Amino acid sequence: MERTKILVTGGAGYIGSHAVVELYEAGFQPVIIDNFSNSQQSALAGVEEILGVKIPFHGIDCNDIEAMRAVFAEEGSLKGVIHFAAYKAVGESIQKPLEYYQNNVGSLLTLLQVMREFGVASLVFSSSCTVYGVPDALPVTEQTPTKKANSPYGATKQMCEDILRDVAAAPAGGLRTILLRYFNPIGAHASAKIGELPLGVPQNLIPYVTQTAAGIREKLTIHGNTYDTPDGTNIRDYVHVVDLAKAHVVAVQRLLDGTGDTVETFNVGTGRGNSVLEVVQAFERATGQKLNYTIGPPRPGDVPAIYADVTKSVQKLGFQTSSTLEEALASAWKWQLSLANG
């Protein structure tokens, strides 16, 4: 039986590569677009090792409309798109706002134009809990008001969501879209063939934790311990990347089945918040590694605490995470060790 083709932009990235694996294992035929601006070619080799097949790949920039048209024409019969391709570091976006708006908003506009030209109507959009800004109450539901974003990165996700709602609502729209608001993805595939592969100094907590445990970094700096949280450190909802990848498969299927509304928004998290110190302690328990850490100043753009209410995802999307924090951290450590072993 012929597999249904799904285009995955940013498919060599951290979340994208895991989604490609889950899509293929669920019977879809993923097609990857990536320009390696925030990923590495080794991820494609890892995906191939896990699946035992080569996944179609196009090394282009999603902002290049002619290159995008060529991919849609060459692949033909694409039934849907998962759009991951974006810059994603909160701190970096404060330093480079223009690049973030140009890449994150620009690539979506280009993609939507080409989708319309080729009659592809289903899109899963990679959004973020940053759209909630600093929430007034926790946990956040999909009805929690979006507030002024704390960073240009968060603002690009808000803008992209607005664009998608407007396009889907247009009389000649035809677009059906699911906006998945991620909380904090961590961990790696059980095979340790793919995982988070930051270029340069990690911007995210877990790669910094594993690199510190491996002796690559001298120490972990915890950014601030005077937040209004039980232990003073930031609270986040840490979701295993494989769970997150599976949510995309469910979302794609929902769009293709034609169930649900034209535009739907879902939180993808565990429904639990853990502080940075709790993560450090959980990592030490899960791996037996002691972490050298110190407290530093808070980072600009960081929200004190945010975690998800996942009731809607469970009831309407039929999706629930299954991995514990310790399992996710153990998989991240296994991935770090596999990198050390070449």
C-alpha cells in the first residue's frame, strides 16, 4: 500500500527528526526539508539507522520560494505539512530580532503560498508555550489569553498563529491547521541514534546538564534563584521529545480524517511543572551522575513559571504523554554518551 506523503520542514532538527521516525513507523512517508542552519546532517543518518530506509531529503531554505515550488512539484501528491523550520532560542532572538522575524514569519508565508498553489490544505504548526507570555494563572489552558511575548521568538510564534487563523478563515481559504503549543522538549530516541544536538554553547537546560555531567562544560549555571517559585528557580513543563513527536502523528491523522475545526490549538506537555533544581536532582537520580552547578543572574526573556493544562489534548486530540521526567533525562544521558563514543 502506498504511504501518504507528509512534508516535514526542519526535519533534520531535534524535534523534526523524532517526528520523522514516528511518522514513518505510523505508516506515513515523510519528506524532509532542511538547510542545516540549526541542525546537522548526522541526524539524517541516525533516522536512517533507526528505520532502515532512506527518507527523501531536500537541502533547501524554506524562505526560497522557487526551491519550495520545485520540491512540491518533484514530490507530487503531498497530503500535508508539519512546519518545524524556525529559529528557536529566546536569548538569541533578543540579540537578533530581525533575523528571527525574517526567518520564522517569512518561511511560513512562503510555505503557505506554495501550499495554496499546489492544493495542499493540511498543516501542523510547531508553536510554543511562549505565546502565553507571563501567565496570570497556572496551569495554562488553550483559552489562557496570549499576552505580549517576552521575546521576539515568542512574538514570531504569536504572529504565525495569527496568520494561520486569518488564512484558514478566508472565504477561499481551504487551509486546515492544528497549532501545537509545545512546552519544553527533552530527551532522545531510545536507540540513542538521534537526540538534541545544539550547535556551539547550548541554549537549553538539558544539553547543558548532560555536557556538564560528561565533563565538556565545567559547570552548569542556573539562571536565577529568586523567582516566585517554591525553590526560587524557573518552573517548566518538560515533555519527552518522543511523546511530542507522537503528538504530531495524531495531529496529522486528525487533519487528514477531517475531524475537528478548521483551526485547532492544543497544548503539548505533561501537565506538570518542575523547577530547574528539581530537574538537576532528577538527573542525578536517573543517571547516578553528580552535577557541578552554580547560581547565576536571571536571563532576559525568561518567564518565572509555566506548565500546561493538557485536558483538551487528552479529550479532543486523544493524546497523552507516557514518559516520566527521569526516563526522559536518562535517555538524554544515553544520547550524550553515544555522542562521546563517536
